[in-house]
Amino acid sequence: DFDDAPTVISDVVSLPTSDGMGHAGMRAHKNMLIESQMLRLCEQLDPDGAEQEQCEICGNLELLLRHSGQLKSALILHHQVIAVLEMVDSKNPPVIYKALRVVHEAMTERQLEQGRDSTGDYTGVIGLIGPLVDNMLTVGLAHRLLATCSLPLDDDDGMLLPVVQQAALVLNSLFWAGEPRHVQMLVACQAIPVLVGLLSAQAPLNHVALDCIWKIMNMPSNMSSTPKTDLCHLLARSAASEQLVVQLQRSFDESRQRSHTQAIEPTAGANSRADAAAAGWVDLSEQHAERASHILLVFAQADKLVKADMSRAKALKGMLDVLATGIEDLSPILSIAFVKLLKAVRYLSGDTAALQPLHEAGAVGKLVQLLAMKQPP
């Protein structure tokens, strides 16, 4: 288990903050001791070291940073950021996993719980620490994260899956809690092809990838120097349309299967905890369907290069298959996704280069079938 707690946790964090030397003096002394301990741990980091030892060091360092948030800026002051990032270069999956947890904790800003002193646990995440993120991205975090997210997930022993998931979690934090400049730095480091690749993975990796792509496409224009058309080009060159359509199909299938199950077993399903969990999952899946359809609608209004990506046989077939099922009995969120997808096909049909692929995909027959269906009021 990669998440086993470290076997050695220093008692320095639990020291009292006042005694004969006065409250302020004792706090300064305690902070000095904690900082010294952090430096000792950083000095022991070795990507080629023994697995158990390095996992323990990383685990202790993560907890120390979590309980002593004021230490995080000291990583820059004492030039330890590179030492931490180099642990991600280890050949040992459990060590990489633990190192990524240290990286994530180091960049995370937490709010000290009310009623606690500086020894308290910074539990409430309120964002990322900008200077630390800037420093980490400058000295190599981006390419390390993206390389880790590109690791093969079909390894025999399954050791790489939690590593890739943890890297994707850090990536997601950078996209959603970072500054626009952080997002642009990641895009510049070829994040888009990596994210498109993750769209074909199983949940939650595919959902994380879609969320990050959504964030890229929805950066405020006044905060991004990259036109949306260029972002569409990058996604199209990575054949994003097919993977977005697959996401869309999954979400519609999951929702329809759940609706069918509820219709058969309305009472038993309503009282089941597992059923409630499944409902939450479907809600999340439907949100991702709406995001995927929105991105496809943007694609359909872009230039010929992007529309050509949408006109691939697999993408067109998937979109038309979703539309052929009709809008009846869809949830409000999926109804919005359905309408956006229909608009995307309409915009796509306005491109003469897309007419032949649409014809070969049987668009006319499926759209006529859709019109003949009973529509909601």
C-alpha cells in the first residue's frame, strides 16, 4: 500500500509554544527546530535509494509540511525544490508516488483551523502557493508530471496506476487552482497531447483529463495570450474529437442504464447506499458529458482543420449514435448536452468538406429518425 503511514514521525511538531523563554521566543525556537528537521529530511532524499527508506523519508516530509505550513516557502529559501522534484525521477513506483504527494503538499496552501496554534493541522485547502508553483514549474515540474501521466497503464503488476493517478491529481490542481500563467506554461510543455491520451483511460483519469481540457478552453480571454483557435488546433492535431465523443457516449449510456434500473426497482434502489453513490457518480458523469459536448460545439465553429478532426468516421458515428437515441427521458444536464451536440452537427454540416463524411456516416437517415421521435414538451 503506497499510503502506509511513515514509521518515524518527529515529536518536534508537537512541542509546546510557550515556557520560560516566553511565547514568541518558544515559537521561534520551535520553528527553527522544525525547519532543521525538514532540511535533514531533504538532505536524505535520494531517487536511487532503498525503497522503504525513501518512502519513509517522503512520508515524514509530507506530514511535516502539512502540519507546518510556514515551512513551505523555506523549500525555496534553502534551495530544496529541485531535490524534491528529482525524487519523481526514481525508477521505483512507490517512491515516485510518495514524492508526488510531497510535491502536491508543498504547493498547497491550507488555512489554519480556528482555535489552534501553529502546531495545528492545515486542513482547509484554500489554493496554491504561487511562488512555489512558479519555482517548481521553472525547474522541471511540468515535464516530470506530463511524463509520469504518459506512463503505460497496462503494466502487469498494476504498480503504475496509482502513480499516474497521483500525477494527474497534481496536474488537476495546477489547472484549477493555479494562475493562468501556470496553465499556459503547462500547455507550452505539451500538456494537451498528454491530456488527450488520458481521455481514453478509465475513470477517474479520463474525467481529470476532461476537466483540465475544459479549463484550458475556458481561460478568460483577458488572461490568456493564446487565441482559442490555436488551442482548438492543438487539440485537433491530437485527435481529441474521437476521445471526447467516447466520453460523451459513456455518460449517456451510464445515465440511461441508471434510469432503466430505477424504473425496474424504484423502492429498493431508493433505500440503497450503493444506489446513492451510483447516483452521485452519474451526476458527475453527466457534468462531464455537458463539458465534452460544449467543447465539440466550439470545435464545430472553428476552422477547417478542426472540423476535419470532427469529421473522422469514428467521431461522426459516435455523435450520430448519441443523437439517434433521442432526448426523451434525459436528465436536464444531459438534455443540454444533447442540444449542444445537435448544434455541433448542424454547424459541421455547413462545411462542404464535412458533407461527404456525414453522408458516409448515415447522418441523413439518423437525423430523420430523430425528427420522427416523440420530443419532450
